[in-house]
Amino acid sequence: MTGSEDSPAFRLAYVPGVIPAKWVRIWNERRTDVPLTLLQVPAADAGALLLTGEADAGLVRLPVDRTVLSAIPLYTETSVVVVPKDHVVAAVDEVTAEDLADEIVLHPLDDTLAWENLPGRPALERPATTEDAIELVAAGIGVVVVPQSLARLHHRRDLTFRPVTDAPESQVALSWPENRTTDLVEDFIGIVRGRTVNSSRGRRESPQPKQPKPRKTPNIGATKGRAPGKNTRSSATRQGKPRRGR
């Protein structure tokens, strides 16, 4: 059980760009007895929040420390480059990392993309957050590659974005401490996996006692190989009707 014994609650952390509204709505419909509290947390802090017990589960970006945290991948996001609307990239449908070779590509400290080789030219300093990086893009200082949901979250009228086909993708997962897989966590797992309210939630059910089979009542009038009463009427009829003479 999470929360206090008198007032249980389920605390769900989520990182920027993730929209938990659909799952929260289903929870509120099914678990009217347990309120769900949302906690927005920077992507870099999500794992620590779960391990300290400040949240029961979290919608996070992979990777997480799988030695102490369980995780169920939910979906993968396309990565996009955010540019000013009058930028040359805005004239095409998509780009590659090589297309950004001559650009100053900002690399914020909270970046969640697992780059092997950063594209473009590095900036003199790394912005503290993705939001700061997008402000710099709007000021004409470089471009930034982010998961598409973050580009939408920090949308500005003077900016646009295009997919980067060979950039690392960001994977969103439901995560929780491996040693605290509570019944409430199991309930939320069922919701994100699309289980119906009547389906199993992964809990071990108590075996149900077998019901005794009803005993068959023997048919006393039955005879072997012949249905009861068969030929009785025909015999009586033959005996009761005199045979006509010719």
C-alpha cells in the first residue's frame, strides 16, 4: 500500500513531454477509492525520485538503472530539429544528421538522446535545459535536436521543426522500484497495457474450490438399448383393435 494507511494514494511522476492524461482518466474511473497525484520532474531526476520513495511509479525516458528499477517500454518518439521558420531546413520534409554539419547544434545538459557522435558544430556553452536551448534557437543562435514531444511542449510561433531520420530516438517507459511492485503499481501497469477492468492485473488469485458435479438421476423406466415406453403404445393398439376379416 502506498501513502498512509488511513488515506492511500498513488503518486505518479512524469517527465516533460509526456502526457499522462489518458491513463489518469482511466485510473480515476476505476480506482475512485485511491486518488492519483501527478508529480512533474526533470528527466534527469526521475530515477532518484522513484528510488527515494517520493513517487510510486513514473513515466520516464529510457535508459534507467535496470538493476534497481523495473521498466515497461510504452512508445518511441521521433527526434526533430528545431529551427527558425525562415531557416533553410524549414523548406524540406526531413533531414539527416549530416545535413546539420554546418550548423551550431545546441546540446542542453538535460538532453535525453543517446548520441554516439553529436551532429554539427558545438556551441561555446551548453544550455542548462531544453527550454533554454529553444530560446537560443529563437534568438538565432544555432539549432537543437529533441524528441518531438519536447518540440511541441516548447512550441513558439517563430519556430518550426523537422524529423531527423538518423538521430537517436527517445523511448518512454513506465518505471518503478523493483522491490516495490505494489498492488497499486500492478493496477497502473494494467491501465497502460490496455487491460480491461475485468481482466487479470497480474496478481496471484486464490484458487477457487471445485464445485461438485451434479449427480445424474437414473431413469427407472429406461431399458437397455430402448427408450422408455417405446413400442408400448403400438403394442396396446395392436392388442385392442380386432383384425378385420377379408
